[in-house]
Amino acid sequence: MSDRGPCIARAAYAFPAESRSVRELEAAGLLQSDATTLEHFGFAQVHVATSETPYELALRAASAVLAEHGAEAESVDLLLYCGTPALAFAARGAPDDPAGSLATMDRFRYPATRLQYDLGMTRASVMALDQLACTTLLSAARLARALCLSEGLDRVLCVSAEFVPSRCGREAIYNCTSDAACAVLVEREGTRNRIVGSVQVTKGYYWECDERREEIVASYFPTARYVIAETVRQAGWSAGDVDWVIPHNVSARSWRILWGLLGFPAARLWSCNIARDGHTLAGDNFINLRDALDSGAVHQGDRLILFSYGYGAHWTALALEA
């Protein structure tokens, strides 16, 4: 085994074919706030599925990450799926009736096992993560790292695909949401993006999101600051060592507030995708990491913090050495 440890070997993502501006979403009655407010918070457009299913995008992202990395399907030891199984095969506009599916054998039609079959990952075992909201894919990478170290797994494929239910609109507390899928390949022996720290804090008191909305907003910033500081400490860094924060795509305004609390004197925030992609739920951090690497903004040896918050309520961060 190399002395580097588990790494994020590659990330790939898939978006639906259509995008809509926040003005179009407002006209369609899919926002709680007005479009001007969301534009002020940094949002311009989101990706909206019309005929695609979460499974189709998951398969596209997973296939891409294996092909781009040159990894054979048979080399994957574990598939970690993140998403909502009951809706994985439902196209936009189809009846969202997971309760009805529970009364039939359809409840055993899992997207994780279908992905294993369709991708030809005959050696891979399968697990799934749920109830972590927008932190699910970060938590999957954390679990993948732990299993690489404890069980000697060589490759773990983490896949997230989650659409906004059609009746729910496109806004969650001043955040404009996209449909997307993202796949992340974690390797025990890699050359880039080594995972050197991870911290998760869950505060079950906030499980009732609507009822405790104002309290969640009040708790968000101090808890986020604590989790990020703990992740920096676990990585063995100081605040001055951080080069980049790769964010979740919540509003640019909230990041300006949090940025003032973090005390990272030399770090930069890779926020390019907030306007063009919106909040892609669990995929944000790794979609942003992929784009930041492809753009040349992040260089080998840079020290990165990936942070996300998920209703439920979870605060999660990873430290990576690029």
C-alpha cells in the first residue's frame, strides 16, 4: 500500500438536458421568494428534469467516472448508492407514489442493485445511504475511506442521484435547487485528492425542519464554523494552510457570512457554480471539485475543505490534499 492513503480518484456528473432561469421558475409558481431575491443571493438558473429519471442520470454519471478514469467495472469492490429508491425510476411528471409501491414487489426494485448489474460490476458488493440529505455524498466518501482502510478495499464507487419532487417547487430557504447525479470514485492507493480529515455533527433536535426553521438558521453558522475548524485540526493543518474551500451551492450571501467567521487568510472560495448550476443537493461539493480541477484553479498539493449542510440536521466536512 502507498503511504498516501484513500483518495478521491475521480468525480463525474450528469445534468438533465433542460435549464430554467429563476425568472422562469417564478413565472411557473415554483419559488417561495421572488426571483430578484434569489438573484441577489447568487442564483441564475437550475437544471430541471423533464423526461429523465434519477436512475438514468445516475447510470450516466457512474459510467462516465469509470470510463474517464480507465477503471474496469470488475475492479470496483463496493458500490455505495445515495438517493431515494422509491423515486429512482420515475420520470418527471409521473405520479410520485412511493407509498403505493411499498404494497407490491416494487419495493425491492433497488437502483443500487440495478446499477451494479447494468455497469457489470460483478465483484462489487452494494450498500446504500439515506436520511443525510445534502451531506449524503460527503458521508459516502467518508465511509468509503474508512472501508478502504479497515477492509483493504481498493475501489469504492459512490453514486448520488436525487431529484426535487415535482410538487415541491424549487426553493428551500432561499436556495434554488437543481436535479443532478454525481459519481465519485474512491481509491485506496491514489495520487491526487487524498482524504486527510472528516468530521460530521448531527443535531437531532432539528429533525422537524419546518417547525424549527428559524432556530436552524441561527445554529447553522456557528456549527458550520466548528465543523470546518475541527476538520482543519484533524488534518493537522492551521487556518493559514487552507488554499480552497469547495462549497455546497447554498446562497452566495450565506457564504459571505460564513467566510467572515472562518478566518482563512489565504483561502479562496470556488463559488462559480452557484449561479450556473444552483444547489444540486448532495452533488454540489464533488461537482464543484471536478470543475475546479478541470479549470486549473486547483493545483497539486493544494489543501482543500469540502463542506455541506443537510436538513435533518447534519454538518459535514472533508479535508483533501490535492
